[in-house]
Amino acid sequence: MKFAALIPALQAGKIDLAISITPTGERKKWNRALLLVEELLAVFCAGRGDQAVDIDLTLSYSEKQDSLDLMVESAGDYLNPFEENTLSDQLGITIVKNLSENMEYRRVNNRNRVCFTVKK
């Protein structure tokens, strides 16, 4: 599922997503963040077909550190996308690895949690 495919669900009110407009200098970082979100949604939705997927996405910006952190949580079976051979297609995770730093996976309360910082 690609990010553009989510637009009808957003319009129908099935997904809550808020993105604030940023100054031009920050646009590159936000574009990276959107690409990362798209790739992670594709990873966590892969193989689910039309089945609903419970995903929480948290974006945190620190002006003091000038950093943008993302946390994606999903319900379901154990899925650490950073482990070798976990996914049949590694392209999405390769993109995530190249655009982020401080990547971390944890299993918390039967949920998959991926946290990372968007590269500047």
C-alpha cells in the first residue's frame, strides 16, 4: 500500500493524520519523514490485503536538538523489520536505513515498536 492510496481513507475520516507546514529550510527533513512513513506503512501492511491494520504513528520534533523522531507501533505478530531476511522485499527497509539514524526495534505489550531519528 502506498501513501497516496491512503488519501481516500484520510478523506473518509478512517485515519487521523496531521502534518504541519514547515519553513522551506525544513522541507527536506519533512519530505524524508513522509517517505519513511510511507515505507513503514508498506512494511507493516504487507501481506494483509484488505485486512485492517492497527498502526500508531508518533512524530516528535525537538527545536533545541533540531531533530525529528518517529515512532511506529503496530499490533500483530512479532515483526522486526531490521532483522535480516524478515521481509521478502528489503527495498523499503533499505530506504528507511538510509534516511534515518538511531534505529531501534522493541516488542512492547504485544506490539511492534520501531523508533528512529530522521537524518538531517
